[in-house]
Amino acid sequence: MYPILEFDEERKSVINPEDFIEKLENCEYCVITFFKEVLDKLNNEGELKLKSMHYSEMGEHPLYEIEFEGKKIGVYLSGVGGPLAIGMFEEVIAHGYTKFIACGSAGVLDKEIATNKIVIPTSAIRDEGISYHYLPASREVIGNEETIITIEEVLKSKGISYLKGKTWTTDAFFRETIEKVKKRKEEGSVTVEMEAASFMAVAEFRGIKFGQILYGGDDVSGEYWDTREWKDKSVREKIFWLAVEACSKI
């Protein structure tokens, strides 16, 4: 058997986040974002309160807190890719947070999916490594239905159109070959990104609620990469606040 398929059901590890991460008060809702410029703007405007500081060999990783409609919402910038994203995710869960919405971008596998189109991942193909250490091997991991419904309700209330569908999570964006893209499209994937399967697997293992809002970015559906100039700061800021609102309603 390949090592990555040797799932161990034992819940206690040699290193456990709860061994060195303290429980904090007022920890329930948390937004994970990949939009650094949004957090920088909020921080410059004095809207963010430092909740705790986390550290790695890459430096400091602050966990902030904002207030939204009377609720305290944790917010932090995620690392890119499953291992980096899950390291911080695990530590924040250990603080006591139980309801999460992540917001980020994704490549599209169909050029008809417009740039900035909102996509709600309903499941994720596990073409990465982290998820296999949290759940037994399977082709996909399924998203949490409650959080998906909550995100939908927020989008519908604002008249925002969206797409629900399967996403392809991969560690290797430089290995998204034409043949692999074709296979993932045949399986029903509409987007490709690097974290969703990892987030979903950890959330299921830890028994917390997690949902995700993606938006259509670059296009990898053809023979050549189309960047589509997708980093619209105003769109990213709007999606961040949609994530905050959805998180507060879980």
C-alpha cells in the first residue's frame, strides 16, 4: 500500500494543536481569506483587533477579530496550498472556533464561467495530500450541507447569481495538464484550486462547520493559460463581506 493511503484512525498525535494553543473567549465564527489587500485595508482603517498571534518559520500569522451585526468574527489570511492552510486552520480550531467560511479564487475549467462568477463548492476531488491524513481514502470529500445552504441564502437575499459545483483540489498547479483538466471536467468539476478538499476533510474530522465561497479567476480549460486579469480588488472586498455575513448566520 502507498503511504498516503495508510489512514490511521487514532485521534491523538505526537503533536496536537490543543497541546500548545490556548482556548480563547468569544470564539465561534471565523472567516478565512486569501485576500491580503482586504485585510490590509481593514487594518489600516483600524477595523481589526488582534486576537492572537501565530508563528511559523515564515514569520508571524495574526488572527484578527472584527464586529459584524453584534457578533465577533475571527478573520485571518490563509496560506496557499493544503499544508500551509491547514497548519493555521488547526490552530484556530484549537482556540475554540467552530463555524468557518473561507473566501478565495479558483481557476475555471469551463471558459463560459465568467470572471468573478461566484462558485460554492459542494464537494472536492482529493488530488492533494492533507485530506488523506484526516479521512480514509476516497475520490471526493463532501461539503457541509448546512453551510452551503447558508451561503446560498445570503447570496439570494442580495440577488447575486452563483454556481454550485464540484471543485478539483490539487497541490501542483504547474501539473494541471490538458489531459488531467479533461478528466476532471468529465467528473463534473467546474473549478480548480489548492485547499478545498483539505479544509473539508479537517472540518469533518474535527467536527466543525466549514463552507467556502470561490470566484472565477483564471481559465485553464484550453491549451493555453488565460489569466483573464482576474484580481479585481473591489470584487474581492465584496466577497469577503459576503463570507463574513454568511459565517455570522451559520
